[in-house]
Amino acid sequence: MCGIVGAVAHRLVTPVLLEGLKRLEYRGYDSAGIAVLDSTNQLARARAKGKVRGLEEVMQTTPLNGRVGIAHTRWATHGVPSLENAHPHICRDTVAVVHNGIIENHETLRAEQKRKGHNFSSETDTEVIVHEIHDKMTDGGLDLLAAVQATVSILEGAYALGVISTEEPGRLVTARKGSPLVIGVGEREHFIASDIFALLGETQRFIFLEEGDVADMRADSITIYDEDGNKVERPISETKLAADSAEKGSYRHYMEKEIYEQPQAISNTLEGRIINEKVVDESFGPDASAAFDLVKRVQIVACGTSFHAGMVAKYWLESIANLPCDIEVASEYRYRPHIVSEGTLFVTISQSGETADTLAALKEAKNMGYAHTLAICNVPESSIVRESEWALMTRAGPEIGVASTKAFTTQLVALLLLVVALGRRNGLKAEKEAQITRQLINLPAEIEQVLELDQEIKQWAKCFGDKHHALYLGRGEQYPVAMEGALKLKEISYIHAEAYPAGELKHGPLALIDEEMPVVAVAPNNELLEKLKSNLQEVQARGGQLFVFADANAPLDAAPGVKILRVAETDEVVAPIVYTIPLQLLSYHAALIKGTDVDQPRNLAKSVTVE
Ligand code: F6R
């Protein structure tokens, strides 16, 4: 949540900061702001409520120019979205700060600073940081670097910071703990940002700061100190990602592009991981093969869409790999005691690798006696990957649309690889492994076919434009798929949607059924189809409007109040992945009809780095 960007260079940096903010906007869009040291070394600041384009408009009337600057796009935690709460925050016209994270002891610091005579202009937790740095420079006689080091040592919580001061032009100090931050290394110019995509237009070379690091940056040098103040070297990594890898191209929205990228993303996730119809154990880590022999149970922890992927994996693990699996949302898992059985593999699933609850649960789990930790993740340099013993990268490429699409389906693919690798040790026959791996290899082509349903789904979506509620039904491993479909609809079209295992309908939700409540069902041709049919009849009999995604061969017929769209015939194991696609398209088209901001739905942000 919140994106920060900064630059120190021999050229004017405002265009770099603005471009960086646009690329980071997925992290939050409640307000945006920039501060630079201008040609007279004064702090100049522009801020706007709402999106970065509002800030651009402000800057057209009051241009800002400087060779060192910081910028921020906000997802509000402390204080409403407003101009006053927009970063950068400034103290006595000398120090400016941008911050991503949460300062937990801000109330104590605020009370002390008020006693010292500081007036607060915002409700944010961040403002205490800038006053503290200011006081340590003026009263304590510290330079900017030492003042930041002294300040972060008393902060509790999470932070990624960019700090500049009129007292030391040409210097940008940055620090991180618990929130992501990268340094972009240029030619006689250096940058900071919350992720590498913000800076791909400027450099391909990055330094990933460790927890507690503070970096002293000038256009011609970078010096890094660890949490204890020791000078340290951090390696520079070069990314192969192209500058345009996070751009929309000819698509109307990132979400649309990302839905259509799924065949390629899945191929990438599979590449090199299946050889001779067998899953390659080393895909999970060099020593995973021997360790997998001893895995007796799996605990999965994740949030949101990633949690839904984990739920599907639970069905797969128990039915294909013959291994018991527990799954819990990270925000619950981290706050209760657990009984850890011997030989339990702890798996986190996270697109961003920065989700605060998932990361905290992983850190807790490392001291709880789990046999090993594995991350299924899309961002190699992320905190969750770095904290995990093993990682299986999903290789979906950057996902910018706030609603997760290709990250989810590639997570499912990665999880199925895990299920097969573990299953082989638990009685999964070689023929069955070969069958599943063939299904996986075929998957991109199958998804291409499902994407062709786009126009028909667009017609269906018209029936949702004036609705306030919808029900989603599935059975077995299609239940989490229905949950994911409902989440997509509510996130981007703001239509309230709930998912139920279809058999639960008669235990309460049936009372909701009328012609104003569309009911979406996923109905592959499996052993539960007959049961599902009875559940659907219950809906039809009560005047409900059914929208059923059914297998080409499923014995279901359209009727008054029952619309059926045939999804190409698919194999049972990969069906949850295939049936996700039409649900994504349905929510996308419903959102278009409702005219919402598809890529940046209200109140949400892509990377949830706060609790
Ligand atoms: C929904 C969505 C969220 C995320 C959740 C976890 O479309 O994207 O529910 O899945 O915030 O995020 P990650 O996977 O980054 O840990």
C-alpha cells in the first residue's frame, strides 16, 4: 500500500518521479504528491487528492523542478484521503518525507512532539517521522543520514522512507523495514521506488535493501548501512524485464490484458518444470526432493484471491496427493495458537510477496516447528520469497490490475505441480502423473478456446448491470472457484456477491432467491454434476435467474430462467483453472457496464503491505 519514488541526479527529476508514480498507482490512489529541492534549494511541494493525473494538473499550473526529489501515491490508513494527509510531509520547510508502512508508536511520538511545540498538519502516522528527523538535525546537531538512522531506531512498525532536506541538497536518504523498497542504480544518478517497475524506464540495475538498512544516496554514490549502523555492501542485480513490460498496449484495461495473457503466463510457469511427463522436483529448490519424501501434511496460509488458490489446492492435495492439508487466511492464522504436526510443510501463496499478514504469518511459522517453508509467489525479490526456505515462482509477469487474474491461475498451476510432486511420494501412480502433466501442458490452448466466449459473456453481463446482488455456486473444488468469481464481481463492479457450495443453498441462502438475484453456477461434467443439477432446480423453481457455465457434454439444458454457456470439454483436474476464466470475463464486462474504475477499484490497492 502506498507507493514511493525518489531520485537524485544531475538532471531535473520531476518527469522521473511522475512516471514512477503512474507506474506505482496500483499501490494506492487516494492522493499523490511530490517534493523537490528547487534551484534555490528551497523545498517545493505539489499535492492532490485522488489520482496522479490530478497531481499532473496541479503541476501544470505550478511546475516543480529540482535535481533531488521524492514522491508518493497514497492508500489511506491513518486519516482520510485528503490534501492535508497527502505525502510528502514537511517540517518547518527544511525536511520532507515520504513513507509507506505503518508507525505503530505514532501516538506516543506525536504527544511528545506536541509538547515540544510541533503543530501537526495531518492525521497521518507519517508526520511524526518528519518532525523527529527535523529535531534530530536542529536540536541534536546530526546530519541528515545520522538523523534518519536515529529516527528509525525509535520507530515501531513498518516503513520504507525517502527523505530530503534543504540543509543537505544533493542528498537523498532512504530506509526500509517491513515495507518494500528498491534502489535503482543509474549512470551518475540514483533512484528509489517501492518496486522495480516504477523505474524500468530509467535503469535495469537494482539493489534490494535488507530489513533495517539505511542508504545514503547522492547522484555519484550510494552508501548502505545495516540496522546496527555498519557499512555494508548489497549486491546489484540486473533485471531482464523490458521498460514496457508493465504497459497496457492496445487493451482498454490492465485487467483485460492480464486475462488475455493467461495462456502465455501459464506456459511460462510450466517451462522447464515438467520433463518426460514428470514434475521436476528441483523446481522447488535444490534440496526439495529429499525433503519432500518426509512431508506428511501441508499447512497453507494466504489472503484474498491467493487464499482461494490455496483452497483449490487443499482439494487437490487430499484427493490426488493423499496428504492432509489445512488452510487458513493469514490474518487469522497469525493470531492464534497452532498445533504443528511433525513433517508439515508450510506453504504461503502471494502474488506480490509483500502482503503484511502473509509475511507475518510466515515469520511466526518459522519458529513453530514446521519442517520446511515454501512460497508460491510472483515477485522473486519479494519479502515472502526472501523469508522462505524454498520458492516456486509463478512467472505471471507484472500484474497491475488490482483484481488478480493471471496471478491466480498461475498460482493454481504452480500448486498443481506441488501436488503432483508430493503425490508421487504418496501413491500417485506414474500414469496419473503423466495424465495430469499432459493436461497442464494442454492448458494454454484450452484457455485460448475459453477466451473466445468473450462476446457471449459480454451479453450475459448486461443482465448484471442493474443488479445489486448475485450468488455464485460451485461444488467440490469448484466452490473456491465460485468464491473467486464472487470476489472478482464485488471488487470491480461493486455488486455484492456471495459464493456458496451449492448444497448449502437450502440451509438458508435460498430465501434470497428472486428474479433480482442472478445465480451463477460452475458446472463441469464431474461426479457432482447430478447433485449440482438438483441444487440448480431448487433455484429455478423459485424464480431465480441462472447463469450456468457448463461442460460441453454436461447434460444440462437451457430453459426459461436458465442460461447455459458451454465451456470446452476439459479434464477434471485442471477444470478449476479453466472455469475461472469465464468468471473473470463476466466480472470484467459487468464492471464495464457499471462504468467503474476497473483497474483501480475504489478503496482497494494491489499490494496490501499493512495489517
Ligand atoms: C483480489 C486480490 C486480493 C489479493 C490479496 C493477497 O483480486 O488481488 O484479494 O489476492 O490481497 O495478495 P497477494 O497475493 O499479493 O498476497
